[in-house]
Amino acid sequence: MQLFIGETIKRLRQQKGITQETLAEYMHVSAAAVSKWERNETLPDISMVIPLASYFGVSTDEILGLNHTKNEKAIQAYLAENQRLAALGKAHERFDLISRAYGEFPNDWRIVEAYMWQLNYDPNCTEPYGNEVHKDELHRLCRRVLDECHIDATRYAALSILGGLYLLDGDSDKAIETARRFPDYWMTSGEEIEHCFAAKEEDNTPWLTQLRENIWDLTCLLQVKIRNAALHAKELDSRGRIKCYAQAVTLIKTVFDEEDFGFFHQDLSDLYLWIANRYVMLKDLDLAFKYYELGFRHAKAYDDLPKITTHTSFLVRGKVFDKSKVNSDIEANMVKWQAECLRSWGIYEKVKDTPQMQALLTKYEPFMADKATFS
């Protein structure tokens, strides 16, 4: 209970916008005493509970932390349901859920962080998007987090959103200044944890486990960077873009040399479809449909994955991919989503009436559905 009392006093004091010295003056104790309460080094005398509750306008139960267990159970239920809805791509239901959670627990930083992201990407808002519609509220929440919250992950979330708001306002200088508050690539939690373990120990399993975790993450990051170069580098022609996409494919295949692609089936599906589109532009339909087929084959392989995939390739051996933990705003499964994307692209008009395209879509039509649920 001591832990909750200290946290509660600190939270209530910060919400009231007063210093430890001010609270100490009202409670007729020293500022050092208040500091020790908040650091969970000592408890306030029992005679202080009622005055504290009266001063902050809360119940004595809240001061004593008696509601903590009940609230924590409710918060965990909200967070678990949020993840379930995210995996199913239920964007609107997720927005409504987190909005309710924030209304009930506006002072829990986990809920505040989730609420900020929901406002930022509000599925109810398109042109203008969520970050523009909720700009003032997002500024307020980000500032509150940076002023009051000491959880690093939540603070970084606020900085990320705040940087986007500055860009929205056309203030690139402030956006860059905000971006510089993040650590560089080498100062991530994964890198730091890896350094905590010794590679030369007789049993270096902890080090190797973290190394493989980092390789998985870096593969995800690097293939996205290569993909983005292929998508947006103006100096590349169609053959140059195909080469760039192929380099991302090679990276994935190098790391997952036993073809235990797991989550990366999704990335391979994207890459192959983009390669196919470029071959359509080059009027090489034989190669185009070879890669369309590969794209849909990997989309189906992703949909067919079990809930848990444990990788076997040496560089990532033992890394677990839990499909139910993926965040998505798409309710369709991967095959259905790729078919919808394909039909929406202008390039589709060039091949939609060909026998090859009709055969391809007919082949994969039975596998198009909404996402499967996980028990």
C-alpha cells in the first residue's frame, strides 16, 4: 500500500499544479517529508490521511490506494481489448473503446498514450485527418505528458506526435528540434540490453537471444528503408526500382534462410506486387504475373500462419512472432487486402481484362475473407 500512497500523493499534487513545498506548508510538515512520501521512503502519519483527502478533494480510499487493484484490473481489461481489436483491424471499435477508457481513467499514462494515438489517427477523420481535427487537444495532451509523465515510452510517444503537429503547422524547425530529443539508432533499448550480456561467457545464451531479437527488429527497419527508397527516389527508373525492391527481398531471405518468414510474409507480398507493377510498366507481362503470383502466395502464407510462429533460421532462432499482437486498421485478411489494393491501383487498368489477371483473382478469391480471431 505504501507504494500507492506515494504515487497517489505525487499524482494529485501535480494535477493541482503545486510544488512539494506548497503541499508541505498546507499539511504543516517539511518539504523533505513530502519528498520522502513521494519517493515511497516513508508513509504519512495516519492523522494526515483525512487532511490530504480534504485538500485534494478525493476520498480517503483514493489516498490509501484502496481503489488501485480494482482500477488496475479495469485498465488491464481495456488494454487487452484494445490489442484484440487492433489485431482484427477494428479501427472504429478501438477508437470508441480507448475514448471510453480515457473518460474513466484520464490520469493513467498507459491510457493517455493510447488515447493520444487514437486521436492522431482517428479513423473517423479523413481529409482533414485526426491530427489536424484534434490538433489543440493533442497539443494539450503532449504538453501534459512532457510536463508530468516520467515514463520514457509515453514521453517519446508525445514527442513523436508533437513533431507531427509542428510539421502540420509548417514549422519544420520545431519539428527537427523535437526529433533531436530522441536517441540515435545505436541508443535503443535492444542495443543497451544486448550490451548488458557478455558475448564471451561460457553460456552466452542471454546475449545471443537479445542479438537475435535485435536482428529481427533491424531487418524490419532496414527492409522498410530499402522499400521506401524504391518507392520515392526520383532518380530511379522502373528497372532501378525493381532492383531496389529485389534487394529488400534478398535481405529478408538472407536473414530467414530457412524460409520461416512469419510476419515477413506480409512484406514479401508487398514487395513482389510492387515488382509486378513495374514489370507491367515495362510491358513484360510474363514477369509481371510471375511476381503477382508470388505476391498472393505470400499473402496467403501470412493468412495461414498460426497464432504463434517460432523462428528456426540461425540469425533469428527462437524469436517468437505472435500474430494476435499485430496492430492493424484493416479488417480484411492479407489476400483480400492485396486484391483490394491491386484493384485500386491505376496500373490494374492495363491488365484487368487479361486472362492471366482473371485467372489469378479467380484462384485466390476463395481465400479472401475478414481476419480470423484468436482465442
